[in-house]
Amino acid sequence: MSASYETQHGAARHPVWGVSLPWSMRVLLSVLMLVTLVIGWRASSEWKRIEKVPLGPYVGVATLVGDPQPIGAGARVVLRIRGWRYEASLYGANARRVMRHLQGESVRVSGEREALNSDGAHRKRVRHIAGRFTNVRLGGEWTSGSAPTRATNRLRRLVARGTSVLPANDAALTLGLLIGDDRAQPREMIQAFRDAGLSHLTAVSGQNIAFVLAVAAPLLTRLRSRARLGTTWALLGMFVLMTRAEPSVLRAAMMAGAAAVCFSFGWTQRTLVILVLSAAVLLVVDPMLLWSVGFWLSVGATAGLATLAAPLSRRLALWRVPRVLVGPLSTTLAAQLGTLVPMFVVFGRFSTVGIVTNLLAVPVAGAVMLVGLPVCFVAGVVGDGAGAILTLPVMAGVRWVWWVAVLGQRLS
């Protein structure tokens, strides 16, 4: 092909396949290939690094990674020791002590660093857990960590205090909907949400991010462009730390941050492009997300919404579906279709009642997410009496979502 032809048409024909591609597409494909190579190299390096985990006795400071998880009469924790993550199971007084603390807080420990058991080792290494810590003894005073850690932990404790006026199961589900904390949820509740296709509601994602920014909108809209951008990124960072940087919230926060940059500079926002770039950046930073089910479900649902929601909306309108149902039904179908492949690959099934349960539960869950955080903050400050009255609407919404999950489980 002549140079003049390329100049005129802005495309080059491949010498073998004869496919004409615009120069912008060729650049994009080249960048994607480079990013893929970098992600592959980073993943290989991370796996090799984990295999060289230090073992043997240790005495020194350990920091909580994530919040302690109750296991029967004990507690399971992940400790960061000299840059490495070790899983430990604690019982008795140690368990009671550690359950009062949150991510980022540190204490002096002694124990043995051991290799992971073969059972579940791959799943743990994906979470950067490199070994086990056994024969654990906790030292004296705990330290509260960095300033962001102290701030986000205070907010989590305040939300937990605000939900404590609710019945135990309602409080557990409220924390799951607001900040993704499902530690206190009974096994029956978790299974009901899975069977009903509603487990995504207790995994913090784009909807929670959107509501946080909506609550902060009166402040953000009064700021100048650069200040608004910086404040938005600060809010997103705090929310990511507060919700423990789960894969779904990382994806949502990265996309929201990128969209804020585009808005500030007047650039065109294309959801699918932002999704691809956000996923690529996250995978370069943490290649272990390649094996995260939550990450792929989050990416799949967002891709479904970006590519399928509008066509489905037009199709439903042509089928004379009531207008009030077109929006919720098209978004629900798009998100469900976007997660279809990972759901089948990982779980071997797909919730047949998920479309109906999502139509019934998501709008109410969204209302809980929108008003729940400020209400629970205030309830945590004013105390039990007034807090119980303030949280009545939140409890009503949470009960509705729970009932929908139970009904969906029975019909599935």
C-alpha cells in the first residue's frame, strides 16, 4: 500500500490478512499488547516472589491486613511481617483481644513462620498470603497505625456503633450493604443471597461509590475544578481504605477517579475505554487480581452495563414493556449477562431467579446505601435511644432486601 493511500485514509492494510485498520486502532492494539506483556511479567514475578517466603521463628511487630474474621470460638487473621503476609488462627484470650482491633493496627508478636498447607494454598497466594504463623503469642499495647488508617477505622467503628442498635442479623446485613463487612452474617443469610443472585449487594462496588459521591455532591460542586478533582480522589481513597480495598471497590474507585479526571479536563468519557484502562492499571499494580473471582465479576457486570444496557432498553421499549420497568430491567439483564461466563466457569451455575430478585431488591438496597452511611454516622454519635429511631427506615429497607433473598432462594 502506498504512503499516499495511508495518508489519505488513515489506515494501513496488514500484509498477510489484508485487514484495514485505522492508525488509532493500531496504536491502541500495540498499547494493549505491551500492557498484556507487562501484566504477564508482573504475575510471573509475583508468583516467584511468594515461593521465597521467609520461614522460621519470628519476634517483632506484626500488622493486621484486613479485619479479623471470627471462626467458631476463635479468630482468623492475616498479619504483615516484614512485608510478607502470614495467616494465623487464634483462640482463647488472643482471639478475644484481636477481635477488638481492625486493619492497619499493629502489635508485638512471637511465633513460627511456616509454609502454607497444600489445601487452599493457591487461593491464599492469590490474596498475597505467603505462609502460616503458628504458636502465636501477642505482646502488650497495640499501635493504631498511620493517619489514614486511624481515620478510616474510626469511621468503621462509628458505622458499627450506629448499626448496633439494630437486631444482630439486621445490623450484620446493614454493614454488608454499606461497607462490605459481612463478617457477622450467619451462614444461612450468605447462602440465601448467593442462591437468589444477590450476593453482589454485600460486595462494595460502583453503586456504593456513586452514592458516596452523591452525598458529597453539595460540597464538591462548590469547589473549583482542581480542588474538586483532588477532593474527589481523597474521598475515593478514604472509601477504598474504609471498605478494605476489595477487588470490586478497587475497580469502581479507579473508574470513578478516571471519570473525574476526564470531567475536570473536558475529555470525552467512554465507559468501556475507562473500564479497560482501569482494569489494565489495576492488573499491572496487582497481577494477582487475574485470579480474583470478585474482580472478574465486577469487570463483567460493568462491561455488560456499558455495552448491553442501551440496546436492551431499546429492545424492551419495542416490545412495549412498561416504561417504568425498562430502565431497571435493561440494567439488570445487562449486568447479569456480563457475569454469565465467570459465574458458569467458577460456580457452574447461574441463578435463574436473579433477574426478578434484582428488580425487587436493588432499588431498595440502593436507597439503604444512599441514606444508610449518614444515618448510621449520626446514630453512632447520638447513642442508642435516638439512634434506634433514626435507623428504623434503614432496618425496614434491610428487612425487605433480606426477605427478597429468602424468597428467591426458595424459588431457585
